[in-house]
Amino acid sequence: MSISSTIATSAERRATISTGDGVALAVREYGPRNAELTVVLLHGHCLRAESWTYVRDAVLRQYAGAKVVCYDHRGHGDSAAASRQTYNLEQLGRDLGDVLDAVAPTGPVVLVGHSMGGMTVLTYAGQNPHEIGTRIVGVALIATAASGLADAGFGRLLRNPVVSVFQAAVRRAPSVMHHAKLMACKVFAPIVRTAEFGNRKVSPRVLTLANAMHNATPIVTMASFLSAFMAYDQTEALAVLSRIPTLVLCGSADLMTPPSHSVAMAAAVEYSDFVMVEGAGHSVILEQPMRVAEAIARLMTRAGGTGSGERAHFTLVA
């Protein structure tokens, strides 16, 4: 694993990290280099680091002393493509370890994951339980699940035989399927909007950003991770999170990972902070970034304190 850096602006530091299997990951850092606390934001499936833009900026304003790190998963955004056999959550957990070794080799870290990013955080915790409470001092799981993705909401579509047919077609003719994907994105845009953004009115700027991130994701990346979601189960990893301050946040109108997933995770983690944002969908980090940032800042304060947690409490954010 290696890292090479270039300076993009005074506020943003860009870097390329090479993973253990040689895949180049695009990383961006913000805030002081020698910060006492590092926060790593992990994006969801078919998204990229820019999905955190509004939350990231709000967190930096509320917690100016922290270093915030965002990166693109393999096959996403500006990171390099990889073998489709490596498009699974176990590999993403190892990639997170490589990122942490490069950008935060010492000092406490808070991990914040949205959707697939949250699954990556749980996978990493399962792979490295000894680091929870030592190196990792806080975790936020946003619009995600610990298991059973195909049992509720739009996740039930993963069980449809069409998914296997789709994956086989992508393997045979990825270029043709990518062109078909771009056309389908236009046709099904209203459905995607409903699934991701709940029942609130969302600004055109947010919708444009979300659509651009989806359209740019290679079809092989999109298709290959679907199998990983079917087999995903990190329920046992939740137990170790009781050692540290943990935030579980979701939107009440999330059709991708319905609130039942978040309720189950919060119940399994002692002293967790559970926040449900009323009316928000799966893209709660784009819909209600200030609400999300406030919850993350509260987590950071808890993680940077004495470590004595309060009993789990439930919050409904209007």
C-alpha cells in the first residue's frame, strides 16, 4: 500500500492510495493535517465522495478541529476499476483498512458510512474487532443495514431472477449494457427519485448531483456488487459497537433500506444514538445534510469525551 499526493486547493488535499491488491483509490482530505480526530466518510453503491459534499462542509463548520477524509470505493468515482471478483464487501473492508493506514496511521478515528458505506464499516468492524474502542472511537451507520437486505423494501428485488440475467448480460457485453443503463436512467428517473428521496421536495441541484453520480458508475461495478448484497450479514459485528459511541440514522421514507433495518441495529448496540429524519428517503445525506451533520457532530463530541455513554435514545427529526 502506498500513497502519493497533490495539492488541489488550500482547503482540499488530494491523494491516490494503492490498496494491498494494487487498486488506486482517490482520496480527499480536509481540515488540519495534525488533527486530534479523523473522520472518514464512506459513500454508497453507485455514488462517490461528492455525495458527502453538503454534510462534509457542515461537519467542518461545526467541528473545525477535525480532519475529514472522503474516498471513492474501487470501481466508483475517480478510483480505478478492479476485477469484478473483488467487488464485494469483504474487499471494501480491507480497502478501508488500507485507507486508514495511509491517512490516519495514528490517533482516534470516527467512521461514518452511508448505505454500502455503512455495510463497509460493519464489515471492517467484523474483520478488526480489536480496533473497535482503541483505534476506532465512534461509528455512524446511515441509511444502511446489518443483514437481510433482500427481505424488505426495494431490496426484495434482489431475489428476482431478472437480477441474475442482468448480471450475466453485463459479463457478456458490458459496453452494450452500459449504454442501455444510461437510457434506463432517463426512463426510470421518477421511480429512482421516489426511492431515494422520500416524500420531501428536493432541490434540482441535489437531483442533478445524484443523477450524475449514478450515471457515471460503470455498469460492471453496479452489477457485480448486487451478489454481495444478497449474501451480506454482519449482525455479529454490531455487538462490538457497544464499546464505542454509535449513531444509527435513517429517513422515515427510505424504500431502499427501510427504517426497520436501522431500528434493529440501534436495538443491538448499547447506548446508541438513534435518529429518524421524518420524510427523508435513502439519500438523507443529500436531502437533510444539516440534520445529518448535527448528529455526526454530536457523535464526534461523544467519541472525543470520556467515553461514558448515555442510554440509547430515539429522536424523530421533522
